[in-house]
Amino acid sequence: MVGGDDGRYGPLVFPDAAAGLDAEMTLLAAVAEGRAGASAFLWRATAPGFVVPRPFTRAPRWADVAAMFAAEGHPVVERKTGGGITPQGPGVLNLALAWTLGEGTPRAIPAAYGAICAPLVAGFAALGMEAGPGAVAGSFCDGDFNLEVGGRKIVGTAQRWRRRSVMAHALILTDLEIAPSVARIGRLAEALDRPLALRDAAHVRLVDVGVAEAAFIAALATELAAGGYASWGPS
């Protein structure tokens, strides 16, 4: 694991998605146990692959399907947040935020999504882009708290709670090869008895809207710092 473009928040580079997801859970534990305050980091995985929530791993053919995709160079790993199948590896940037609710603040899933969407929306706005939450039919891991630009998904979100602490995750499409990724997600979903109707055109990337990844990271880092999130990394 090494540091990346921005000295404050990364991105940290991991060999695969499993290592990045483990780091997210380490962050959540540190915050939940009081060893860290509100914190954030960006990360990416160098190896391509796919991530699924736990219910997908209960499919009758799970072991065989996972072995097949691993043999093809696209291993499938389980994550501890909800949602659907998501890609990882080149072309994907991830943001992890974790914090503990203040006294008297009710635990609310929409509020947690709003908290991770806010710095992303502001980062896009700083670069002249209008992004907002909303479902996008035909996108992978679709949900009301995607971020879309021009009606196309550019960010997916998820979350995991531990008592009164939450880790919110965002997956940002930078320059992922959309068509082959969508095709593989569709094939994986079908093999796990969860067929999807996906559309390439439901997705958009930073590269498609003329935004350099480094510029987006810098804008996002400014918003994270303004929001009081400390930079975090596994020891």
C-alpha cells in the first residue's frame, strides 16, 4: 500500500479490492472505538475485480462462479456494506468517510448518505459540474443515493454501521472501461441468479465530462478538510 496524488487524503493504492475494503473496516473500528475522530481517505486497487454484498455469496453456485471469474483475472470478493455488484480496479476511485454521531443525534441511513454526498457534490460544483443524488435505471448497484451527472451515474454509495459510528463509502467512475465492465457484471449477476438489465449509457465517467482525476481529488480534498475530516491511513 502506498500513498498517491494528494498528501492529505491519498489516494492510497492497494493491490486488490479486498485490501481496500479491509482498510475501510479498520477505519470504522478506529472511529467506533474512539481511537480516531471523523476521518476520510481515498483509495484505489491496482488489480481489476468485482465486489458483492454478503447475500450474493449464498447463491448455490457461488464458489464455482467466484473461481471462474478469478481464473479470468477478475476475482470477486465480499464486502460488508449493502447494495449490488460493483467493479473495482483501474478506472475506479473510492472514498471512505467515518464518524460517530453526536449525543442526541438519531441514527439515520439517509442522513449518512447525505453526509458523504455533500463533499462530492461540492467538489463537482467547484469544477463547474452539477451532480445530484438519484437512481439511474440500468446502472449497476442502482440506488437513490447514486450521484448522477446529466442523468447518468458517476458515483455509487454504500454504508456500514457499528453502534453509533458509520463508515460511508463512495465509488467514483474515473475512466473505467464501461462496456466490458457492464457486460461482466451482467454475466456475474446472471450466474448468481440475480439477473440485471444494465445499460452502458446509464454511466458516465470523469474523463467523459472533461474533468482530470487530479483536479477532482484536489477539489474533493478541499471539501473534506472544510468538513472537518482528518486524513487517515492504516498503520
